[in-house]
Amino acid sequence: MAIGVTENTFQLNIVSAEGTLFSGPAHALAVSGADGELGIRPGHSPLLSKIKPGVTVFVTGEKQEEQVLYVSGGLVEVQPDVVTVLADTALHGKDIDRARAEEAKRAALENINKGDMDANFAQAQLELAKAIAQLRAVELTGSRSRH
């Protein structure tokens, strides 16, 4: 077992090109996998999956506090005692600029509504998914901080 990991936790490492966002024991992880939502708890079977843009929630500490991140994509690797999220980009919900995300959503919807059925349309759909996920991370962070 990794240092500091108990039988009801696993070592969670969340890293992006910008650096490490979290490294420590966790009770649970929820992440948007390429084929659907993944819920990971201690003892999960090994797996490797692509991550799609979305909200990632993980539970840490004795009080089992939820933390919310926006992840733009990447990979998640689950091993017996260690889970690693290799994110293209990851941001804490509290660090996301809501106005900028709203503008990105508006611009993506505008591009989608143009109706071009080419690579620009696919890119606009991806940008929309990213903006919506960022806004969801902001909302989830705000609702948890009021408790």
C-alpha cells in the first residue's frame, strides 16, 4: 500500500501539464470516462480509460469532503492502491472564470447553429462540452461551499 493509505482509501494523484492538483489518500473518485461515468472506490479493478471533458469529484479526509475539478480530457489509470488522473487541463471549480465560460458556451452555440457539418462543427461541439463542464464545476463548487 502507498504511504498514508488506509483500507478505506487509495492514493489519488491528479496531474496536468500545469502541475499536480492533488496527491493524497482519497475515499472515492467520480470522473467522466470515454464510455460513461466512472465511480472508483478502494479495491476497484485495474483499468485504463480516456477521460472526456467533464466534472471530476473526489472525496478526501476524515470528514470525507468532496472536491470538484473541471477536467478537459486525458486518461485515468486505476491500479490496486493507486489511481492516477493524467489531465490535459484541470482546474479547481473555484478557479474557473464564470463569465469567460459563459462566453465560450455562447460562442460554441453560435458556431454550432451555423450548421457547418465539417471539422469546425465537431470542434464547436467539443468547445461547448468543455464550457458546459466548466460551468457545472463552478455550480458544484458554489453549492458545496454554502453548506
